[in-house]
Amino acid sequence: MREQLRMSGVSESVVDDAVLILSELLSNACRHGRPLGAPDVGDGVIRAAWRIDTAGRLTVEVTDAGGPTRPVPATPSVTARGGRGLNIISALAQDWGVRDGAAGEVTVWVVVACGARHDDFATRVAPPAIDFSTAFDDLEP
């Protein structure tokens, strides 16, 4: 993906966002979905695709046979080991959604802007509520 997007003239920052998004989508499909064309887990495939439309928008999508729940952003605790993937995707993407196919497959699609990158990710995420700036002032070297 990275090489194909670079050869298409997509900026490095958008390529980085698209690769991260694809990674998150594939992880979610492997964890929560079922492989296509297989009654049992372990058979079949998960399909990934990307394209740039005539307006210059990059769309990344992953298709599987669905799972017991619909893809929705979670609200994980601070100490949770997972559950942030769709929130990361929401922060990086112009738009995203879920499309059901006639044969029962489920596709999660993400539109990534190919123009200038959104504001830096750090400015789009709320800073921690705890101020660590003076936490170690009283410690001696």
C-alpha cells in the first residue's frame, strides 16, 4: 500500500495515516469479524482495498464476513489495552462508515483526505487532565 500510494503522488503524511488506518481496520477484522466464504474461523480471507477517486480522496476499506457486533467507537478506560482503534480512525479520517453486502459481508470504509493533512494529531486529542510539570520538583538528584 505504502509504495503504491507514493507512486500515485500521495503525500507522505497521508500515506502514514492511510497505513495506520489500514492496520487498525485489519486488526479489528481479525479480532471481531469472520473470514469471508468460510463457516468456521480460520478459513477464507479478509479483503483490503484502497483507491483514489477523481476528486483526489483516498478511500481505504476492509471487508470480512461480519461479527456478533457492529463496528462502533468504544470508550475504553485509561488502563484498557485496546478499544481505541475506531477513535484513532475518526481522528485521522474525513469520514468513515460501515456498508453491508448482499452476501452478508461487512465493509468498513474510511475516506482520507489527499490534500493537506489535518491539524497535527496531538492538537486534536485532549491533553491529560493531570499536570505532571511539577511532579518531580521536590526530588533531589
